Amino acid sequence: MSLDVQLQPLWSNPKLFLTGLVVLAAIVQTLYKKRKRASENRAPMVSHLIPWVGSALEIGRNVDAFFDRAQRKYGDVFAVKAFGRNTTCVVSPSLISEIYRNPQKYDFGHYRVTLTIGCFAIPASLMKSDLLSKVLRPAQHRHLSPTGIGPAIESHTTAVWDLLEKEGSRFAGVSTPLRDFVLPVLYQSSAYAFFGRSCPVLELYQAFNDFDSDFHLLLTGVPRVFLRKYTEGLATMNRLFEKYFNGPHEEASEYVLESERVIRDQGYDSKAVGAYFVCFFFALMTNARNAGYWMIVLNLGREEGVQPLVDEIDEAVTSWKHQNPGQKIEDHLYEFFSTAELPLLTSAIQETLRYASSAMSIRRVTEPVEPGGYRFDEGDEIACMTRSVHMDEEIHENALEYDPRRYMNQKTFSKNGKIVTNHSMPWGGGVSMCTGRHFATRALKSFMVFLLIQYTLEIDSKSSERPTFVLERVGTGVMHPRGDLRVILHARK
Ligand code: HEM
């Protein structure tokens, strides 16, 4: 082909012109189809009036009502805009279960690494290494499993009893904000259980609270420069944990000592070990202590108060004393607590977690999928909203009501005539399910048992103050309380 021909305009050659037109039309059609496909079949966005703010204000006003309305209007999959961020939410138990069961298609590993590196100061090389996935995580699962958790629970048990005795006598007889009494006891006993008595719990307390109070803002994408409490809290916790690992700490749990050895063997120093455990410390503390707090508030708020729980525990004590004549419970705390039959308390713990938790499991799609008939492409994010299942009236009758006997009276739950096995998911699920759940349930149990053995507890009738959920933290675990409840404790004879 000569250079002359190439330079002639296309329309001077009708055949070439027609071919060009056909090719162009094909390209335009392909692009159009691609674009149409991209917007077609996507999960619907919940309508909102203010562009960037989206549904944030409505969620803040009443999160449960918002998700209930959205599910009725849009179905089991919908996108929500809040403060410029779009989150695609899945709210049905069957779809959530499908997502949890398919970690290859719905990946969590990527999010775990990004989140941990983004929020804590763990070296990226450690977070991305095989050491984490092949050694440290399996060790965590082993030590926190029902068979591995015994030693940590045993030290927790003793610490709870001692702290309740000490703190309770400080507050006995006077009107006390429940938070001042409950949160430090649950916090300190959990810290001692894993890190031993040389853990600088009191110095860490404020730093942890500061970090914790900003954490949800960090997750919503607020830049660190605006989160002074988070930044300073993290820096203090890192410094204190580095010092702790530089000093004597032989009485730490086997889980902590083994993980420390493994990390150091790879050449990491106390700073890196400390940063690794700041992350664990956060998981250990952020949910369980608030669950203990709500457990008391929600039971005291009922007409019968905590009396049914007291009766059940007293009966267990009487039965134990009958079987162990001349022995004192104080000398056999762990043995008593691990053998006592307490079905009401067990149900009340589960109900507290159903009622007061709002866990959101994030997954990243790795290949095109269509959960609920909607299209998701590689890289899309999905959030499994477990609270919507907890608050589903069809699954949980009178879902908005706290009923401590719910799981005692009802063993199976269903929807549309089908049994729902994942009716309660306070621990999330699948590959990211809370590793600390066995410790947490036992710790809550021993706390309530020993509290109600040692004290009577009543609401201060002179105070009308009542706590509410901090709704801005929705999706981050057990709700934090705003406001408080004043109580009066008396030592039991
Ligand atoms: C009532 C108390 C607790 C609740 C409701 C709770 C809930 C959760 C939830 C919802 C997740 C994320 C699940 C997901 O993304 O699907 C999680 C993760 C985790 N929790 Fe808990 N948790 C509690 C107590 C604890 C305690 C006491 C510990 C430590 C002993 C702990 C250790 C962890 C760890 C290490 C993870 C990360 C798991 C992973 O990355 O795979 N949690 N927890």
C-alpha cells in the first residue's frame, strides 16, 4: 500500500468508509453495553436528600428503624451512603451465611491486613508475612479455644473476685455511676488474665479509652490528623507495651509468651512485639466490658431486676456447698464457676449480645458474584450487617424487647418457614469470627456470678439518668453507652 493512499481521506474511498462506519458502530455499541452492564443489576442505593451526608443523619437518629425500612423497601441487599462513603449491605441470614462460607470469593485477609496496618503500628512486614498466617494466628486460635483458654480464665476468675471485693467496698452504700464500677473491673481482670500483674493497667486505661473513643471515626475514613485522641492514645499504648516487653513479665499467659518468642525469633524488637499486642489488647477490651455493662443495665431495667439471676446463682452455690461440705467458694472459685449450671445466666449473656451488639463483617469480592441477584465485581466490598438479623421480628419475636430467657425458652429460630441457624451473630462469622468468644463468654459469666454473690444491686431511684447506645459506632461491635445509670451496691451478708 502506497503512502499516497494511506493519506487520502476515508470518505474518498466508499468501501473503506463503510467498513470504518461499521467498526465504529460496533465499538460504540460494545462500550454502551459495557456501561449499561456496569450500572445494571447493581444493588439499589437507599434514597437520601443531602448528597455527601447521605443517610448518616437518619442512621444516627434510629439505626434499627433505618435498616428495617431499607430492608422492607429494597430487599436483602442495598447500598447506603454516609459521609461520602458507599457501603453495600447484606442483611439476610442466608446471604450472610453464603458469604461467610465462601472465603475464596469473599475475601477477608486483604481487609484484615489493611485495617491492622492502617489502625495500629504493627510493622507491615510482620502483618504480611507467613509468620502471621502460619504461626501467630494458629497459636491465637489454639490458646483461645475452649480447651486452650483454661489458664487465662483461671487467672481472670481470681482477678475478678479480688477486684469486685476491693472496688465494691469502695462504692458500697453510695449512689455510684455504674460505668465507674463495672468497666474498670472488667478491664483490669482481662488485662491481668493475659498480661499478668506487671501489666501497667492503670497507665494504659486512659490511653486505651482515648484510642477507643475515636476508633470508629478512623474506620469511617476521618484523617488521622483530626483524631488527636486516637493518635495520642495509640502512641502511649505503644510506648507502655514496649516498656512492658522490655521488663520482667514472666507471669504473662502462655499465649502472650509463646507469641512473643515467635516474633522475637524473627529478629523483631520489643517495639514490634508491643505493637502486635496493642492490637490484641484492643480486641480484648473494646467489646467485652461494654457487654458486661449492658447486661446489668438491661436486667436492672426490667421489673424483676436481677433477682431471677441472683436466685439461680444462689441455688448453684447451695448445691456446691452441699457437695463440698466445709469448703468455701472463695477457695475454689474456678472449680465452682466452671461446674455451676446456670441456664438463665447463659441465655441472658446471649440475649445481651443480640440486643446490644452491632457487628459488621467486611468482605472483598474476588470474582464476579451475584448474591441476592445483584452483580458484584472483583474488588467490590460487601458488609454483612448482623444486627439486622438480630432485630428481625420474624426471627426474634418482640426483637426490640430485651428478654433474658429468650434462648432458654426457644432453641430454634426460623424465617419464611425455614430454620435460621445463624440467628445470632455477635461474634461475626466465617474466617473472621471473633477468636476471643470463648474467653469473653466465660469472663462475662464469672463477672456476673461473683458480682451477684458479693453484692445486692439496685437503681438509685433519685436519679433519672439512663444510658443509650452511641449510634455513631454502629457496625463496630458491642454498642458503647452514652450517659449512665446510677446504682447503689450493698455487700451481701
Ligand atoms: C462480648 C465480647 C466480644 C464481642 C461481641 C466480640 C466481637 C467480635 C467481632 C464482631 C469481631 C469481628 C468479626 C468479623 O469481622 O466478622 C471480632 C474479632 C476479634 N475478636 Fe472479638 N469480641 C469480643 C471479645 C473479644 C475478646 C475478649 C477477645 C480476646 C480475648 C477478642 C479477640 C478478637 C480477635 C483477635 C478478633 C480478630 C479476628 C480475626 O481477625 O480473624 N474478642 N470480635
